[in-house]
Amino acid sequence: MVLDPTVAPRVPRPTYVEIDLDQLTANYRAVEAAVAPAGMLPVVKAGAYGHGLVEAARLFEGLGPPGLAVAFLEEGVILREAGVTCPILVMGGLDIPQIPDFLHYRLTMTVSSEEASAAIEEAAAGLGVVARVHVKVDTGMGRMGVRPEGAAGLFDALLGSAHVKVEAVYSHLATADEPDPDQTFDQIATYRRVVSYFGDRGLPMPKLHLANSGAVLQHPGTYFDLVRPGLMLYGVYPTDAIPRTVDIGPVLTWRSTVVLSKPLPAGNPVSYGATWTPDRDTRIVVVPMGYGDGYPRLASNRGEVLIRGRRHPVAGRVCMDQFMVDAGPDTDVRVGDEVVIIGAQGEETITAGEVAAWARTIPYEILTGISSRVPRRYRLGPSVDSRGDQ
Ligand SMILES: *Cc1c(COP(=O)(O)O)cnc(C)c1O
């Protein structure tokens, strides 16, 4: 078992996340087959969506993609220092003083402006190196990227820069996971129009990439040369409604352990604010994790967990370091029982999407919100229940 270096505890914690590396490989292969002949830049930003930046990147690198994608310089630096040698695209915005570090660590920059392009040329020329860049075009996301009307000027500037190599031109979709395809179709049309710059001038076409998970699942017209899936590699669909055109499975299981189980007579409130009071004698159990671990406080009085293969409701408010569960009056739940927060136990499963719904958010926020206080354990092969009696 390998522990994430960022959280490696000296003593075991009864709350942990287990990452199934075989499932991660299977998801990668499923996406690879679905998008072929396009290639893939697996997205490992935000600690690989909570799954462990270095572990996920090493695994993906071994599967042979043309590169990986992260959000920030610092994530790329961590990967380089961990020995990842493949191309790494940093998709986020560029802070000019960071440019020498991008060059030093051979990280691919995203360029969205002529100011950045000029600063990169100057820094690369000063160091006598050639900077690899992907140009980002804002075709409708309204975030990073040069506006379509400014793209030709930026391409002119970059092509006139001796120390810059434009490897790709890419864009990002704002509504790819939604049922209405109109904006996606508009963005594809804008993107095609912008990159016609190269064909019109008889220049070689840079690599093109546009698709996130939503687009991989429902817009094959976005595949171009490369796709950039994140969430789906971790086995989670962006929404419940999206067509499940690629067969993937969850990689992460979040577990804890009952640390106290006690009878609670009717009428006694539970947790801060006394927002929940049993109207019958019951048994309350304490789970040693809370919003300080990334379990959303909005799951208070709304969420459920699995114990002994059954769903049980969260009782009262989620605290920073613990929350309580109503195990019911006729229960044999006891100290030491496994609690599943996200994942399967017996016949039951709780998905990241379900937790997200309780918290009025999206599965992305739940997964990336699992804090560094929660140790990650990695395994190959089928799940072994941590307790034999489940
Ligand atoms: C996060 C991100 C992705 C991956 O998105 P998913 O919905 O997780 O597949 C792709 N491209 C960019 C620019 C991103 O920021």
C-alpha cells in the first residue's frame, strides 16, 4: 500500500480514502477506445480530483498518453520533482514572473494574450531555449483564452517569435455536459473558424483539443486530435442526466469507522444547534470525520452513510471532526463497524453525485474537497472489505 506523500500519516487513521488503481486504468482504457483515433491528455489537476496527483499521474504516464494536463505551475513542478517526464500542459493562467520556472521545469504554457506571448519570447530568448506553448481561445467560456477576434493577432505574434513553438490551439466548452447542445455547436464553429488561420496561410495545423468529460460523453464532433477528460477518468459522470456512452466505474471509496455507539432516549437532541431530536428511543453512532475532512456540512440532517450494508441518515449537524448517524432502534451497529461515505458496501452504493446533491453542488467539488487530512490508500485488484463481517 502506497501512501500519498502529501498526507502520509505516521499512524493509521480510521478514516481514509481507498483508490482502486486497476479501475483507474480501466477507465483510461475505456476513454482511449471511445475517442480513438484521437489521443488524450488526462487531467490530473487538484490532486487528480482528490485521487492523488502523483499517483494518478504516474499511472497515466505509464499508459502512454502524449501528455498530462494540470491547472497550475505548482502542480507541474510537483510532478517533475516526482520524476514524471512526459509533456505536461498547465491550463491555468500565466503569472509573468513564473515564466522562468515553466521553462526550467519544461512545462507547457497556456497563452491567452500578446502580453504573455511577448514575455515568454523574451524569457526564452534570454535562456536560449524554445518555449512550448498551447494557445487558448475563448470560444464561449468567457474565462481563459484570447477572444476570437484577437486570435489572428496573437498567432501572428507567436509565429514571429523565434523562441516559442505553438504546439496546439485549444478551447474549453461551457455547456458540454448539459442536454442542450446549442452553445457547444456554436463553440465548435467558432473554434474551427479561428484555427482556419493556419490552413488559410498554408501553415501546418497545430494540434487541436477541445473536449472535457461532458464532450467525450456526448459530442464526438469535439474530439479533434486530443481530448482532455478529467472527472470521467475517475469513474464519475459529470451529471446524472448525461448519456453514459462510455463505461466507467468509480475509483474512490471513502471509509470511516464507528468510534462510539450508544442508546439515545427519545427527546434528546443531537449536535450543534440541536437541530435533530429523535422521537423514539434509538441508537446514535459517532463517525470520526467531518467538514474539516471535506464532508459537506450541508449533509447535516440530509446525508446518508452505509453501515452493515444498509443506509442510515446523518443525524444533526456535521461537525468539523465528527458527525452522528441515527442507526435506528433495532440495530446491531457497534464500535469498529465500517462506515462507507462514498462507495459500495454489500448491495448498497453511495455515489459522489449523491453526496453532491445533498450539498447542492457537483461531484467535482465533493471529490476535490476531500481534504489532505484524509489519508489515501492505493490498491491493485478487487476490493477487499476491511472487515470480514460485511
Ligand atoms: C478541468 C478541465 C478539464 C477537464 O474537465 P472534466 O469536466 O473534469 O473532464 C478540461 N479542460 C480544462 C481547460 C479544464 O479546466
